[in-house]
Amino acid sequence: MTLVVDASGGTLRYARLVDGALLASTSMPHRGVEPEEWDVALGPLAPAPRRVLVANGAGRAFALRFAEWVERRWGVRVEFPVATAAVGGIHNGHLAPDSLPVDRWLGLIGARARVDGALVVVVVGPTFSIDLVDASGVHRGGYGLPGERLMREALHGQTSGVASAALLDTAAVEGVFGVNTAGAVQQGARLALAALVDRLAGALAAADSAPRVVMTGGGASDIAALVSGAVLLAPDLVLEGLACVARGGSA
């Protein structure tokens, strides 16, 4: 059994890969979590994993602590994939391929395993990333910007009147319209992100061919509802990319 772990967001998301099949995922917080909690959540896994692959976006300290725990618990050395020039039908277009964040790279690999043709792959989290892949599998580039929460916090932090009004009420939305201050701030951020997805999907369609939008991350459904075209929601996309790496070799 292989254990694949996504530590690229605010949670630790993991799933087992058994006989090539990715089983259902489970999640737990990872910030401030002590190894004793890993003992409870992960320790009872049976059979014990023979390989452990981690998409690490949680920093070096987490990686060291988790690797030490895995080696002590199961006697296995953790593998931390990084982005490379090409894998899984995707050719990395980043000027420094290994500097592309691993969650974005694995999301591209997972999306290509699901969908042939051009892709717009969106990771929705504290940050919001979009990567474009043409029909031949060439990664044309990507974008990173603040996610909805960071947008709202930036606005609140710089505008005392908006902040005081927004923090007094629960967001109220009717259709696409924010009908109180909190709703206007929330919906404005979501619409801005959705509009960027539409804009880039249109640009890729004009330059190459109409892409499929694949979206993952905790707030994906909120943004997907405002995108004009069809969106494929894939909550375990990073884990799916890790599974592809585990099946086919190094990333």
C-alpha cells in the first residue's frame, strides 16, 4: 500500500493507493498538530504503507517532523516530489521548472490524467492559482494571486468603514449580487476570481483550442458557481497527481 499526502493547503489530506486504485481521502488540520495526533489518525492504517509521497506546501519544519514520524512509525523514507521538466503528458513551461509550486504541478498531472486536450487548472485556497495547458500538453504559464479570504482581509485592513460594516453582518447575496456590505465584499472577490478564470479560458481558446476548466481546493465550488462555462470539480486533484507519480515513477 502507498500513502499519498497533500500538505499544500491548510489541511493534511491523505488517501491510500492500493493496487493502483486511489481510495477515498480523509483530512485533518496540519498547523499546530503534534505527532501524537498523527499516531491517532494515520498510525492505525493497515496494511502499513510501503511508500509515502507528500506534496509539501507546509514548509521545511513540517517536512522534517513528518518525515521523522513516518520513518519512526513505519520505517519508510518519505518522498517529496518536486516539479520537473515533463511528466504524465505535461511539459512544464515555467522558466525554472523545479520552482513551480508542487501542488500546482501535481494538479496539472492529475488533470491531464482525467482530461485530454487543453486545460485551465485552478487551485482555490488561501492563494488562488491558475495554470494553462494547451492541447499538446505544454504548460503555457500560470498565475498566482490572493484568494477570496486574503482579498477580503486586505480590504478590511485598509478601509475601516468597510471593515466595520462588513464584520457586523453575515454576508447576504441574492443571485450574483451582494446586498449588504459583507455580501458585496465576499461576492466581489469571488466574481473577480471567476472572471479571471473566464478571461484566461477565452485567451487559451483563441490561441489554441477550447479548454476544460478543472478546479480543486476548499473554496472551489463557490468560485465554480460563478464561472460562465462548465467546471469539473476535483477535490482530490493533488492526490490524483501524486498517485500518477507513484504509479509511473518520479515527478
